[in-house]
Amino acid sequence: MSDKKTITFALMDPPYENARCTTALRLINIAAQRGYDVNVFAYEGAVGLPFTKQSPHPNAVHGHDADEEDHPLPHEWIEAMAKTANANGGNLDWINCGLCVDERGVHEALDFVRRGSPADLWKWAEASDNTLVIPTK
Amino acid sequence: MGLKVLSIVESAYRATIEEQDDTILWTSTALRGAGANVDVLLRGNAVNYGVKGQDASGLQFGERKQTHPPQLEDDLQRLMDLGAKVYVTTDDVAERGLERNDLIGGLEPISRSGMAKLCGNYDQIWHW
């Protein structure tokens, strides 16, 4: 039996609203660093995480222009974690709930992000060592 | 033996007016309809989903009406009709001043102290 682990995450929070998103990304990043195969099913607001129209902005309070502020963009973090996973022999697969994308109009996503449904979450859960749901409140 | 999942719904009325349903009950119903073995446990404020006679109709902004408000008791019934067990946490029901006959039929009562044992009957717990 292979030692390689597969973990599935179901996320619900949109970007820039609370710390659960950051926590979820931290956990995904740890799994990527360990070379796990990581599946992410983004449900509801979480479909905004790999939205590529997120853009950096200046911050007058900090006295920074956009370059100096170097504002974190979740889609860049996700892309970086996919590279981390690949570099360690793993993979980051990401499915956005299609209906959730339609409701929010966030169709522009990272190239490897696919459109899917809860049936994909189920298939992943069946094939994973475990599943972690991080819901919104 | 296939995967067996218990979905615990605790966050209640999360955008149900916008969504026209509870998104986790919806997901569970979609999965059940596709043959997945998923049951649901209502706890916290979500026990109120089982209350009979809820009416979320009447929302209107300007001329735009919400024509299909959520009907959560019907959604629970649909889920049970598909073979899912829907558990309701009796302690949470009592703390909210609800009586058993305030709830729709078919819900399976479970005490808070019985939840750990119940979770042991499932391969995965999805806590929403």
C-alpha cells in the first residue's frame, strides 16, 4: 500500500472575510509541502478564492503604493501552493461548485480550477484518506 | 462497503433567503439522489429547521419579489423520502423551548451525550 496520502477539503468562506480562509490555506500548504494529493472543493463563497480578477491595491494608511503594499491575493497563493505540491511529488486539484460560481459571477479562475458539483466532493471523499470540512458561520 | 457520511448542520439560516434553501440540506439531497449514503444531524439553531409551519414568504425589494422562499420542513421531508436519516439534537430542541410536537414527523431524536456514539457509526463526519 502506498504511503502517499490524499486529503480532501471542503471550503465555504469567501476571501478577505475571516481567519478561516487563512487557516484553510495553511493546512492545504502543509499537505502540499508533504507531497500529499490535495483536493479542494470550493462551495459557496469559497469559489472566490481562485478568482483571477482579484487585484492588488495601494494602502494610504500604510503610506504604500500598490507595489510597496504587495497585497496578498488568494489566487496567487493557491497557484503557489499548486507548484509546491507538484515540487514535492503531490498535486493540488481544485473544483469550484459551478452553481456557486454562477450566482457570484466569478467565472475567471486559475487554469487548473474546474467546475463541478457536490458529486465531485463525494467522489473525492470516497477516494481520500480523510475529508476536512471548513464551513462558514 | 461504500462511504458513509454524517453531515452535521449547525449554522442555521445561512443565506437561506438568497439561496431558497439551506445549501447543506441541498447538497445532502443532491448526494442522496445520486446514491450516496449521507445522513444529517441538526444541532444548535439548525434544529429549528424541523419546526412545522415555517413561512419565509413575503420578501420584496422594490418590485422584485422572492417568489420561491425556502421551505425547510419540506426539504427535510424530501431528504428523508430519499432514505436519509435526519437526526435532531433533543437538548437543543428543549433549550429553544420547542416541544416534540412542534417538529415534523420522521426526525430521529438524539441527545448530545449520544452524539459521539452516533458519529462512530460513520466513516466521515462533515461538520458544516
